Amino acid sequence: MNNMPRKTQRLTDAPEDIRRAAELLRQGELVGIPTETVYGLAADALNGAAVTGIFAAKGRPQDNPLIVHIASFQEWAPLVTSIPPAARMLAEAYWPGPLTMILPRSDLIPKEVSAGLDTVAVRMPSHPTAQAIITACGRPLAAPSANRSGSPSPTTAARVLEDMDGRIAAVVDGGPCTVGVESTVVDLCGIRPRLLRPGGVTLSMLEKVAGAVEVDQAVTGRLREGQRAASPGMKYKHYAPKAQVILVKGAAEAYRRFISAQTEENPDGLAALCFDGEDLNLGIPAVTYGGREDHAAQAHQVFDALRRLDEIGAKKVYAACPEPDGIGLAVYNRLLRAAAFEVIELDG
Ligand code: TXA
Ligand code: MG
């Protein structure tokens, strides 16, 4: 029933609406839920048929596994076969919060969740509404970001409806997400922790607790032909608006000169995605996404900015590139994929 056209209920975070959302989830329905990172498209993680509905609603490839969301530490152990010391320390330091850990999965995890892998991704979100829904439901929830596959992740309930209205049973409005980019994904199945996707828990935060962390080359690099992705969702193009995006690396003044040179050639359909205060006199429509030095604001705004570029009719977007430090690494990682790795490096 999950992918039949239907009326999507708009729910609030009031207690009776949380109960309604939990009831729908227990019946195997799909519900858009707020988290501190991005909105998730949730289903009962222990119900394989419900989880199949997520893939249909998103148009998501079946080989891309899902994150299982829990609301308490007791829910963790049954989902995995072991919890190494580094995982326990990371959980104590950063859960609830924007951190996902990959561990060997237990037999409780349906194959639909793990996409056939022998591991499972688990995260404990800090958003009070997400916690209340998981608790009321009494089951862990599988939830990818609530966008159609390939599109920028939604950070408000209205953005969820843009992609999912008529495809899911309900969406719970918990206000705008605070972090704005998806959780950090760390693989704890090897000798050393391995960062697969950067997010709100930064590399230095991980290393402070767990010692040296390897960074998967897919975090900042393109997979080579035929190479297997450690995290299937970190493949080539993702998070992309309809417009073509090109990432432009360089200082503010070099970026401005570059844009004016492009504008002289052919300004039709060109738009800029740039930092606050750097959008004046560019000669083309511009959308900003936080200050050049303010990585938290960039993370908070980047996905909405990508969607706004489509709304203003942009065809080709020159995106000013953030510094890959702290949570800036997560913003850089998402923009690289939005740009399908097309990068221009300016001098000076
Ligand atoms: O912040 C988030 O993590 C959000 C909110 C809703 O919690 N969820 C989210 O889910 O971003 P999704 O499905 O859009 O991204 C999950 C990422 C994908 O890159 C997927 O390939 C990876 O985690 N992943 C999931 N299970 C995995 C596993 N067993 N091994 C390796 N990567 C895994
Ligand atoms: Mg996603």
C-alpha cells in the first residue's frame, strides 16, 4: 500500500500527533520525521515490507542500506553482534546526536535494511520529536533522508512535502533542522574507525574520543571506475538540484572576477551560490548559504539553498567552495556530489 497515491497527513509535534505517527509506523506505514540533521523518511526497521516501501517512495537503489534510529542505549545491543570499546566511547560522547556507527548486524535486522551487507548503521538522534516518535512506536526506525533519491535532503517539513506529498502516510513538522547536513557515518568494523561520511560530529571530535580515524577516500575523492563504495550512498552524483552545479575554489575577490567574466560571455540561466555579503553586484541571481568562515551556518543552509536555486530558474550554478575544516568538510563533501565532482580552481 505504501506507494499508492494517497493523502499525506500533516502532523504537528503535539502529543496526540506523535501518538498518531507512532501508530502509523507500527502499521507499516511511512512517516516523515524531523531529526537534528535532516528530515528522515521513517518505517519500522524490523518490518521488511514496510522498509521496502521506503525504497519505492524515494526511488532509491536497493543496494543502498538504511540507518536504524534508536532512542535509548538498551535498544542498541540487540541490533548488533558486538560493540567494540571505540564504539561505546563514541556513543557515550556523542549520542544522542548526529553520529551513525556501522557495526556487524544481528539477525534482527531485515535484509531490506542492510541491503544484503553483514553490517548495520545505527544512530540515536537528539531531536526531541524524533526521540518521542521512536519511544511511542516502541521499535527502532529505519530512516534515510526524506528526499527523492539524488535530490538535496529536506531540512523542513515543507521541503519533505515537495518530494513526498502523496507518497507517504504522514509528515511530522518539528521545525527546521538545526544541523542541516546528514549525520557523520563511521565504520567500526575494522581495526581503526573509518570515516565514511562527514557530518556534525567532526573528524577532530571523533579523534579526540577514539584516537586516529581513517578517512575513506570517497569523502573528498571520486570513486574510480569499478571501485566499490564503502558506503553505497557516497557514490558519484547526489544531493543535486536540477541545475548543473560547478564548484569554484578561490578567495572572495577571485570568485567575483570569475563570475563577471562568465556573465560577459553568456549570463542566461547562470546563478551564483555564494557566501553572505558576497552576492552583491555579481550581475546574476545569487543565493547565499552562510558566511565564508561560518561553517555551521553553511551546513544549516546549504540544502535549502540548492533547492532555492531551482525555484529561481537557475540552469547553471557556480558555487563558492567552503573550506573543508570542521563541519565545513561535510558541506564540501555534499557540494562535491551536487557538482558531480566538477571543480574549477581559481588562482589567488
Ligand atoms: O542524518 C542522517 O543520517 C539522516 C537522518 C534522517 O537520520 N539519514 C540519512 O540517511 O542521511 P541516508 O540513507 O540518506 O544516508 C545513509 C548513509 C548512506 O550513505 C548509506 O550508504 C550509508 O549511510 N550506510 C547505511 N548503512 C550502511 C552500512 N551498513 N555500511 C556502510 N554504509 C551504510
Ligand atoms: Mg540521503
